[in-house]
Amino acid sequence: MKPGQDPDFPYLDECDYFPFPDPAEWKDDIIAVGGNLSPGMLLSAYAQGIFPWYNPEDPVIWQSPDPRFVIYPEKLHISASMRKIIRRGEFNITFDRDFAGVIKGCAETERPGQGGTWITGDIIEAYSELNCLGWVHSAEAWQDGELTGGCYGVKIGRVFFGESMFARKPNASKAAFLCLAKRLFSVGTVFIDCQIPTRHLSSLGGEELNREDFLALLRNCLDNRRIKDPGALVSLC
């Protein structure tokens, strides 16, 4: 297969649904290969516990890691030092003010052990479209009018699927994420999907959940519906 999206695969709008293989058939983390990043394809994937993750030289690869990494409201950990940083207002935290700047910052951030970024032009374009449609949200950390960090993800119903974060100043991404998490949980989000375990996310309260239990929890939270609540995060922390 050629790299990137399949030009012959149909465009699916946000109301279209694409059924991925039944979880009973899943043998490893890679669930499917091919297709495109149109709104309906992406939303269908997230609703089924799947997300795109691939290198620029690959076709679109759809994955569902086992185990999964999640954060529940009661497990969110904010250290004493971070509480002070947030309380003192060292960063001005906003929501959905500069999604373009956030995803660009995430794409430009070097990741240890990675030869490049998976946030390609296709990814930026696709998630920017979902942002315009009200499905993707961002949190921004500012200092002296400059964007110093942030994070973004997909919100469907009572679940937020975290995608990426970046920081140009120490603690900037952490402050943005923690304020976003507090806001999400305050409006009824049941859990944040962090995808894969990392030491950083573990320090914030993340814990492993086997894929079978993750999918059961996801189905219960979505209640077989896709619910969009645009504007719900447009508030200062």
C-alpha cells in the first residue's frame, strides 16, 4: 500500500459510520490498515476504541493498544508544586483559543527515541477539520502573551481521547493538561484516554486497563451514541 491516505477511499462526513473489525477478531494492537482521515472515519474509530498512529512512510494504520492507559476523575493527581503554579497563575490557561498553535507545537516537539513526528500534514488537516466541527478541543498555556505549551484531543460523549501535548517552558504542558482535565471532569467526563503508558502520565494519575475492560467502559460511556458539545470547554481554568 502507498504511504498516507487512500485517495480511492470515500470521504465520510461526521454523521457517517464505518464499522471496524469486531474486537473478537483483534489479535494485536494493529486493527486495520488503509482508508482515510475524514471526519466520519476518525469519529467511528474513536467510538470503537481505535485511533490512527503511523509513520509518514506508512499507509494509515489504525491501532488499539492493550493495555490502555486512562485517568479517572478520582485518580487525577496534582502535586503540591503544580497546585502552587496553577494557583499563582504562572500560566494563563485557555481552552480552544489556539488549536492551530497547539497542534503545530506538538508536531514540532522532538520526542526521545522517535526519529520524527507522526503528526504529519494530513494529521494536522484532519484534526483541524474536527476542531472546526466541534469534536477536537485544545488547552493552551500562555506567558507574556506567548504560547508556551498545550495539549489537544477528541471529545465524544463522556470520554476525552488525549492525543498529544508540548511544552516550550517547564510545566507548561502539565499545567494546560491538568486544567483541561479538571474542566473535563467538571462537565461529566467519565475518563480520559491517554492511549499508552508513560511515566509522565502515570505521575498525573494514569493507570493501565486491559483492552477488553476499556472497550466495555467505552461502550457504556458512549451509550451507542455520539454526542457533541461544542463550546463546553471555552472557559478559563
